[in-house]
Amino acid sequence: MYPADRRPLTGGGPPPVQRLGVAVLLQGPAVVDAAYLVGVAVTALSRRDGIQPIARWLALHRALTSAMSDAGRADIPESSDEPQLAPEQLISTTEVAAMLQITERQARRLAADLCARRAGRALVFDRGAVQAEAARRRLLKEGD
């Protein structure tokens, strides 16, 4: 029922998940499973919505990945966080819609493709990515 590299959380030895007062101790396959599930959530959020995951989730994923390594972080490459864009490089959904000659709703749908991020409740886009998309659309239109 379980793939060769996966085992159920029950079995011999100490339980893989233990409650210690207000803390929870994960060990063995529970750490691997937790790291995998957090990684899936972070990846899905980034791909589906084009939104940068919550810093707390990224920190949790790094901590779980580190806990799986016998040598600490020495043999696990640092995750490359995306570079921060200067405020003048960020534009609103309204500006994106105007640049691409589409509706704001269509602009929000393009969030993942145009490197959009959440700033509070608003979406902000990378001006360079939007300019590149506008140029691509002009070339396609000229080719017709």
C-alpha cells in the first residue's frame, strides 16, 4: 500500500509524533513527511497564484529540511530567495491592465506569469516582466 520509501507512522520504536507540553516533537518519517507537505504547499502557492509564500512557511520548510540532515545545513544548499525589487519596479494591477490593454481581471489572471506578489491585499507586478509581455504581444500582433 505504501511506496517503498514511505512507511506508515505507526510501528516499532518511539512514536514519530509526540506532544511534549505545548511543543510537538517530530522524528523519523514524520519530519520527512512534514517537510514534503510544507514544500508542496509553498510550491503550489507560488505556481498557482504567483504569490510569494509566507516567510513563516519558508522558515518552517528550511527548519524541517535542516532537521533531516545529519550534518545540519552543511550538505543542504541554501534556498535562493528571489531578489527584492525596488518600489519603483513594482506596478499595480491597474497599470498592468493599461500597459497590456486588458482588463484588471485579466491582469490578475496573469499574476503567475508576470511575477506578481502580494503587498497586503493588493497584487504588485514586476515592471520589467510586464514590459516584456507587452513587447511580446506587440510582436505577435505585428506578425498577424
